[in-house]
Amino acid sequence: MSTRQSSHWAAQRERGSYTLMRLTAWAVRRLGRGPMAPLLYLIVSYFYLFGRRARLAARDYQTRLATFAGREALMPTARSVHRQFMAFADALLDKLDVWNGRLGPEQIVLDDPAGLHRQLAGSRGQLLVGAHLGNLEVCRALAETRQVRMNVLVHTRHAEQFNRLLGEAGAQNLRLIQVSELDPAIMLQLSQRLERGEWLAIAGDRIPLHGGRTSTVDFLGAPAEFPQGPWLLAGLLECPVNLLFCLKHGAHYHLHLEPFAERIAWRRAEREAVIARHVQAYADRLAARCLEAPLQWFNFYPFWKHP
């Protein structure tokens, strides 16, 4: 494995993500959130203390966000970086609550000025592009309350095992699908799911482990790599694209749904420019949402290009 691959975010997570999640899910079901919270906070504090790379990445993000916004109050301190790690621990506990059906509709505030949630029952599905900001798992609550099949596209090799965990937790309308490459077989499967009225959800802020097309755009005032995958997928499937952000404020999650593009289309010679334009528009919306919840950005790896 190359040095770049060994330091990639996915290479770190693949080593024990499924086993750890299964063990934690079992413990939360048996013991409840209360007894598990101190243990999880202790584990995350350990990674804060000894995870220098992740700590520096969080500080870099907070510095760029503060500079971009011109807000001195957002400049990083040891306390603010630690709070970002603690926000991640809190999001993990909420993720498990979602999986176990303990996050009720009364805890979700839907911000949907365009009325996209009413289209969930349409004859053909659409694409939702989210981010590792806040808690994307809450889309399960959206799927369950609206009785629509939601397929979350992931890069992890453990998609089928996670699907079993979801089934054990009672998830009827959410499925994870591994999409390492957009090969003909996976494209056919996704197209069929859309035609059945199912929706697709994918994060647009992490590049796959084994390469993949990327576009370098401005994010928080500096060049950063974003995957082209979501936008290529939307163009090939000829489906509308919407953005999904789920941010926690107090005890409630605010689920933001917004239309992004009715259709993404290109001629061969202009494909790179068209995709880059959509990636930049996505990065701009992501930056605006980061300012709404500065400590809920959970990409703990070097995100920006450095000289």
C-alpha cells in the first residue's frame, strides 16, 4: 500500500470500524446511552490526546473557518479543538440512537422551503448529497417517517455487515450500498432503484480510498480536493440532485433539504468544467453550513492542499 493510501481517512477507519460499531451498538442496547456516554467520551479524549494528526487537522479547519468568516471568536484554542472531538462523540451516540429507533420525529426540525420531502413519495427517486457535517444518519428517520427506501452509498467494504446491524436495529427503509467504482453493474442497480421510487444519498466531501476523479476547488479560502463521483452519478442517472445537511442545535436536529440541480448534463469536451462548477457550488453551500455549526465538521484528516 502506498504512503498516500495508508494515511487516507478510509484506510484508518476500515481497520476496525465494523467490529467497534457492532460492539458499541450491542453495549448501547444492553446498557443504554447514559452508562455508555462516559466511556465513549473517554475513548474520544484518548484520541484527542494521542491523535496528533487529527488534532492538527481540526485546528487547521477551525483556523481556515475563522479566517474565511472574519470571525476572531472562531479561532482555535485547545478547548475548541477538544470540543470538536466531543461533538463527534456526541454524534456517535446520536447515530446509535438513530439506529436503535430512539430518535423520534419530535427531535427533528425539518427545514424544507422547496417542499422536497413531499417528492419522496414520487414515482422516481432522486439523489441527496450530504457531508460529514452534523449527522447524516438522521436521513434514516426521514426515510422511516416518510416510508421511502433510502440507499446510502458508501466506500466502506463492510456495507453488508452494517446492513445486518441496521436490520437488527429495526431499520426497514435504509440500506447501505458499497460504491468503490461506478461500473456498469452498480449503475444498472442504482438506475433500477431510482425507477422503483427509491432515493440515493451520498456524501460529497470525501474522496474514495482507491483514487477516483476529483476536482480541486476553493473551500474556506484555499484549494481542496472534492470527489466528482456524486455529480458524475447524477449526470449518468439523469436524476435531480438535492443537498441534505443535518445539524444539531441543542436537543434538536435541524434537517435542511434544498434543491441543487434539476439535471447535470455535459458535452464530452466540457465535462470537467461542468463538474467543477457543480463541485464549487457544493463547496460554497458546505462552507455556509459549517458557519452554522462550526464544531460539527467531522473530517479529522488533512483536507486542504499544502505547498
